Amino acid sequence: MSEVKLQIDGREVRVPEGTSILDAAKAIGVEVPQLCHREDLPPSSACRLCVVGVEGARTLAASCSTIAVDNMAVETDNERTARARKLVIELLLSDHDPECPHDGADAACELGRWAREFNVDGSRYEGERRTYDTDDSTPFFVLDHSRCILCERCITACNEVQHLGAIGLANRGFAAKVATPFDLPLLESACTSCGQCLSVCPTGAIRLKSPIEQPIRTVDTTCPYCGVGCGIKARVDSEDRIVEVLEDPENQSSLGRLCVKGRFGFGFVNHEDRLTQPLIRR
């Protein structure tokens, strides 16, 4: 495969043709802020936090979807990009649940992380906020619109990874939200409660119904339910009890996908009625 040569923050980098600026920056250890993009999902350019300056371009470019070309000169961190990113975060927080615990010290919340990084508290733009009911119809997770930033990760995962299309963007502008067709509750829609959307949400808008015990280690293993052989990452607590199951994106059988049984049906492992020794007839 042919390569392209470009400059990123004054450093020369060679990457395969077709590589995005974001991935080219990662190749030399430069982290570009982003919320909507994940390596295992196609780019959606929804959040605009990953904007960078390209020499000769009038506007900032979304690095997740802009392809690197020969002799391109890119600046990932300057006064203009910092100002644009801060504005994006301020606007996202302006319609984000002010009581959301993910805006605090929770390192798992990507929005909270970048808000702290850019010293943004969400108080600059005050006004009306969207009000939608929380969808808690599924047995395992909830969809809380007050924490949703419309990054579209969940939609992309549902459509491009699981190929279900159970959710999409409904309405326009200020009224936009993640919803099922005809705005049905998740449990009454095509949703299978696989949790793929849960695994990619950056803000906790889609989160587990019940809090889990703090896991201390992760064990790579295979889902025991059927013959597909999906790879799972079992997170266990101090007493070796499974508290959470995550998908394994490197598993060649499942390719980072799980069904509802594989992700949530692990309760039998620690059940008191489970046989842990063979029965012997005497």
C-alpha cells in the first residue's frame, strides 16, 4: 500500500494512504480530543471536538473524517483549535444534566475529562434545557436523555456493528434525541438489549441500571452460551465474582460483538444452585 507524508505539529509522519488525520496523529503519539469517534466505529464527525488546523484551509477540519494527503501541514493544538474545542464543550454542557455525577471526578466520563482539561464548568450558556423521560424499559440499562450529547456513537454501534438499526436520531435542532422508530420504549422496539450502545456511550447517558462492585482485574475468556465462541472480558471483584462482562474487539469470532446473554447473562456462574463438582452415582 502506498504511503503519504505529512507534517503534524512540525513532525514528519508517514502513514498508509487513506489514513485519517486523527489516526496519523495517534501514530506519533499525539492525542487529539474527541468524543464521537472510536477506533472500532466509522467516523460520524458529530462532536467537532477533534478539529485541527490545516495549512491553506479556511476552516478547521474534523480530524476523524479528514483524510491525510501528501505534503499536508497540520496543527493539532494552537489558540484557534483550543478556542473552538472549548466552545464545543461549553455548548455540550449547556444542555447536559447539571446534577450528572459524571461531570465530577469520574475518569470514565469522557465529556467530564475534557471539561476539566479545558477548564470549562458549563455555566457560560444558561437557558432552556431539553426535557425527556428516561427510558428504563429494558431489564439491564437505561437511556437518560439529560446526559446525552448526541454524539451518535450508540446509533453507529447499533447500525454498523450489530446491524440492528433499533435506534436513530429523531426530531431536529433543539428537539433532537436518540430514539427508536415511532418513539417506542426500547423493550417494545427492535432492540435486543445486547448492550452494544452501552459499551460505547461516553457520558453515561446509556448506563447499567444497577451499580456494580469495583472490579480489580479482567480475565479474557470465551462466552459459554453457544457454539459461536464470542470473546469476552470478564471483570471480577476481590472475591473472584464476575461483576461485568465486556466485549473483546480482538476476538476473530465475535469481532467485538455480544448478545444479551453473553453480556448480561453471567449470574449463573456464582449462583448457589450451580454444580461445581461432578455428580457421582453410587
